[in-house]
Amino acid sequence: MPAKVVVVGSLNMDLVTRAQRLPRAGETLHGESFATVSGGKGANQAVASARLGAQVSMIGCVGEDAYGEQLRAALQAEQIDCQALTSVEGSSGVALIVVDDNSQNAIVIVAGANGLLTPDVVAGFDTVLMAADVIICQLEVPMQTVGYVLTRGRELGKTVILNPAPATSPLPADWYSSIDYLIPNESEASALSGLPVDSLESAELAASRLIAAGAGKVIITLGPQGSLFASGQSVEHFPAPKVKAVDTTAAGDTFVGGFAAALASGKSEAEAIRFGQVAAALSVTRAGAQPSIPSLSDVQAFKAS
Ligand code: RIB
């Protein structure tokens, strides 16, 4: 039976434009293209886990609007269990995304329905949490909901992953003891630790501070520099596979979903990190959030090549 991953988090409709460069404050630029693409960190991680071999349930909220229907249909098309996806009055979450010619992006999110994923809503789906091998959360839903899921995941004895994205400030101190794997990128690791993170050495310092705060293990994703894994006993650098980047949107989500799927299926931490890295590398070679996420056979073919 496939391993079971439960994602508690956001769904956004991404309104994506490509432009030569990102606009400066007060500036208007001509875009080169426009697309609406299913996204949101929670939904992207759910899709990544499902395409990469896990059985996935999503706990989240969509609006009672056309985007809500599309976001739900996108998950159902991946055979993701949506019994805990609640439709609420109002608009679905949206993300305004500009991608530049260097494949970098800038994103503004408007929470919409994601803001209505309260602890009470999640508590109503406790049987879904109970069925999980691995639970994943991010920070695009209310903080008290994330805190609730971490605590409940720990009570239930589940493996709990927090991808603290987006993060601009430290996490509540009492969250750390409920987190098995904390997976920030460089800027999030910096916001959480209060240290600059711009090199392997500085990432190692930040990771040890986050472990001292109580996190079980820390994986800092460093884009083309790979990932730094700190277990509390040792630190290891995993270089990233080299690819030609087209769009980095959802690369972090693909790593998290792939890592979770691999870990839940019984792979070692090192194998799960390498698996997530290959999946993330493949995702940056394609445009968009969910359309860019590779399948298990894509990852296997890349590893064999
Ligand atoms: O991580 C990428 C995601 O961030 C996008 O899909 C967008 O919706 C924002 O949530």
C-alpha cells in the first residue's frame, strides 16, 4: 500500500506573467505572456507527493468561485483525496506572479479562502490526520492553524514536516518541539534564525541555531547550491543536479512533496533528499507551479540518464 501523506495548507490560483525583468517600485512594464495556473504552496506540495508516489489527502479551503472549482478539480485529477477540502463563502486564494528572463520570480499572495482554514475546520477532519504517515504544513494559512496541526501531529505520533514559507519573522518558540523536519530556503532560514544565510557556512550556523531551538532535523534548500541537512549529530551538504532553469516557481514545493513521499515510503533521509532534489531540478526546467512538477517516471528516467 502506498505511504500516506496529508498536506494541510493553501491553494491559490496563480496569475502569472513573464517579463524581461521584475518591475521596480512605481514602474509599469510590458509583460510577454499571461497564464492562470493552479498553485498555492499546500496544493503544490500535495500534487508533488501524489505524482511522486504517495497517497495524498489535502486539508484546506477554496472559495465558492470559479477558481475554487478549478483548484479542486486539479487535485482530483491527481487522485488526491479532497474529502477535507472545504468550500467557503468568498474568493479563493490568488497569487500574482512575475517571472523574469533569469527565471527568478516575485510573488504577492492574497489569502482569500486560505485565511478561513481555522483550527476548528482542521479538527473536523481528525480522522484524515490520524490516517497519515507524514503531515506537511506551510505558512500560507493562519498561524494558529499551523500551531494546532503541529501539536496534533506530535500527539498522534506522526512524522511532521514544516516548510516555513513564506516567513519574515521567527516562529513561535513552542512550535519547534513538534517539528521533525524543518525545511526553509535561505531567506526563510535567515528570518527564523536571525542570521544572514548566503553560503554553506552561514546555512550551517543557522541550522544549528534552529536545532538548538528544538527542531528535530533541518534541511535548508539553497537553490542551485543544493541543500544542507543538519540532524543534530552531523551536517551534510547535498549538491543540486545541474539543469537549465526556466522558472523556479514551486521548486521548493516539489522538493518538500518529493522528500515527504520518499520518506513516507521508507527511503532513508539521504535518499529522500536526493530524490526531492532531482524532482525540484526537473520542475525548474518547466514553467508554472503544478504543471512543472514531474512524475515518478520522470525522476527515475533522470536518475538513470
Ligand atoms: O511556492 C510557489 C507558490 O507560492 C505559488 O504556486 C503561489 O501560489 C505561492 O503560493
